[in-house]
Amino acid sequence: MNTANETAAQQRNPGVSGMSLYVPQPRVPLQAWCEWTGNSWDKVQAVVGRSFRRPAPYEDAYTMAATAVLRLIRQYNLDPRNIGQLALGTESSKDNSAGAVIVRGMVDRELQRMGLPRLSRQLEVPEFKHACLGGVYALKSALRYVAFDAKGKQAIVVCSDIAEYERGSSGEQTQGAGAVAMLVEADPKLFEVDLAHAGSASDYRGPDFRKPFARHFDQDYGQRSKRAHDFPVFSGKYSTFAYLDETGQAVDAMLERLGISDLDFINGAEGLFFHRPYHMMPLQALAFIYARALARAPQPNAEFQALCGQGGVSPEGVVEECRNKPDLFGEFVRLGAGADAAQEPHPLTTKLSGVVRKSPAFQQLLATRVKLGTDWAMELGNLYTAALPAWIAAGFEQALENGVELANAKLYAIGYGSGDASEAIPLKAVPHWREAAGKIGFRKSLAAATDLSQQQYEDLHDGKHDVVLDCPPSDQFKIARTGSTYEASFQDLGVDYYEFVP
């Protein structure tokens, strides 16, 4: 006969049992960056955050991923032989063929040096790419693996990225670098993931945040870029409209599967986590969803009417916009490249959202359901695929530090990837989450930091080879050398070789 604990475990969704974080040591304080560039610190702090990290010349997305994975194995005392899938989510790949197996190679060799078993030879090593959503897709793959064919084995998901933009561009202050690794199990020790009620949405949005390979063959582009890089092609307004629209569509799909209303979702959530390219973006998205929730209320809503009055928008117009499913790319094509292609698809709702963000009810929502981990996440910058899991990790560790009880709390994760696609997923903290949360080490990972001077930052950003940094690698993987042989009998041109620095 099954015990009560065994029955509960059988009914539990698969989920995450552990998390680890790695961020590079070089740090750019945004207050100093504002002094260098003449930007407003008050505005940047409120909209973006407080700092971001830059990878040192000896690291890349693979070294960061491998360091995070090794930390996860150490911190949770995992048996590497029981890992059946290692899934990598990234949009910063340097190799168009291999991916997660590169991370596996680094981790294997260090485990062997430490006298530990290597990862299972039967390990699956997929890589997932869809802008910032690749990590969520990797997590969904790992959850399905442990639920259906793992036969008791575990999975590791690692999200690793380098977000960089041209100096002087509107995105420069939203840079960042780092990796988050997650242990996925059928019987989770941190939080469950309810894939059966998750909502998905996607639509093709053309030039919304793209990294086309062909641009590197353009002579003029090469002269402008100063170095080999992966700066995105993007339009800030267009990308913002796409984010708001697609996250709204994914939340709608989730609520339909859950069978609850927008207001039930907002009022019942005990924690909300969004993809965060910068601090203000999740708040804009939540305000947009909140405004639509008020507009869709089955009964006349006094709060909705009052906010519409404050914003000078028609309540009927907002209600009608809630039915819209705009074709943003179609409008872009129709207007043509020479016109203003960033047309607001929900102008009344967006205007109402601005009023919502200042309302006492919404401020209370932020203070009670969005606060956990937010302050710590403002130190990270933009981590692309790792941004959402990093915020979740920060939330759990901060809840532990502050004595907040999360047992059985209803949480929601809303991921987004430009181009574009979104996932809205219900989570639930497990009853004994504290032990797993105590091993995350988020604050410890942030502590290793070396602030860059303006000259160091600019030289590092521009790819100069003689940058002097006071942050030698420590307890992490690094690029040892890059292959240069291109002969008929053997070729390793451009292939990086890695090593671990204790």
C-alpha cells in the first residue's frame, strides 16, 4: 500500500530541484556608465537597473554554462552518472554544429580531475535556440524527459548568454552576461512545473531582434563593427510592442487551459516572474495584462472606469482592443521600410497601462507578488535566456533569507523570445523548498566582481587584445587556446580548447 508521501509524489508534476548561477567578474556600474555617456542616472536606475556584467576575454557562453553546471553538481552533491539529459538554451552559440556537448566535455574532464565519475555516456545533449526563450524550451524538453522516458534519471538545463549592443545605441545599457543551471527531476525539491496548463504563443515578426549571419559578409558592416561580434538587429519600439502582444497572447492561452479569469489569475498569484531584458519591461507587461484583466471583468468594474477616466481613454475602446490579434509584421511590410513601421497595436490599452502602473492597487500588486528577487536581479543586466531563471533563483533565495513562506505557493513564469514567441507556465513551490533554495548561492555568485573603468569597458567592448583586467579566472572554466590549423590532413581553425582554473 502506498504511503501518503508516495501518493503525493505520484500526483506531483515534474519540476526543478536545484539552481546555480554564474556571472563574469567584470562589472559595469550603470551610475558610472551614465557619467561616461551623459545619460540620466535617475532614469536609467528606474528603467534598467544598477549594473551589468561583461565576459572577460577568456570566457564565452560555453565556459559560463559549464561553470554553472559544475557548480550545480557540487552544490547539490549530484551523481553525474544519473544525469540523462543536458539541455543548453542560448542565443550566443559560437558553433553552428556542436553546442551542449561542448559543455559536457568541459564538465567531464573537471569531474575526472576531481576524482568523480563523468556524466553518463547515455547523456542526451540538445541545444535550443529561439532568442531569449531558448532556455524555457530547453526546460520543457527536460521536464518531458524526466516525466516520460528518464526511468529515474535526472536532467540538467543550462541557460547561458552574452547580451551586447553597440556603444551609443539605445540598447547599450541593457547588456549583460551569465548562466543559470537547473536540476530537473520527476519529484522536484524546489518547485513543480505544470506543463499541462502552460500557454504557448508565437508569430513571425520579421526584423524584430535578429542576428542574421549574412551581415558579416557586408564590407560596410564589417568596417563599422570594429570587431567580430553578435550585436542584434532591432527596433526598440517594435520589439516592445511585440513583447507586450505576445506575452499577453501566451497568458490568454494559459488562462484558457486553467479555466480561470484574468482577475482570478492576478489575485490568486503569489509570485510572478517575467523575462526581463531590463527592469521596467516586466512591469510594463504586467500593467498591460492587468489593464486587460479589468477590461474583461464580467461585471462593471469601478476601478476600470476610474482608471480610464484618469487616462482619458474610452472604456469601450479598450474592451474592443482586447479582442485584437494584430498582425505586426503585416503592418511593417505594408508601411514599408521608409515609413514608421513601429505602429502601436493597442494604443488605448497601452495608454491605460501607464495609468495603471501608478495606481495604488498595482503598486500593492508589485509589492506583494513581484518583489521577491527583483532587487537582486537589477544587478545582473540582461541575460537573455538566463534572465527569467535567474530572477526565479533570486526570488527563492531571497524568500529564504527573509523568512517568506512559499510552500505550495502559486507562481507563474512568463518567458519571451523576440522574433517572436512566448510561454506562460504555472509553477508551485513544493512544501520542503527551503533546503534546495539554501544551496542556490545567488548572492555568493554576485559577490565576485571587479568594476571596470571607462577605458577598460570600451576596450573590452571593442575587442582590443591588450586590455588589462584585475580579474584572473578562479574556480571556473576558461578558453585556453583557439585552433588555427587548416590543412588537408587536420583542421581545427576557430575551434576553442578549454580548461578549468581552480
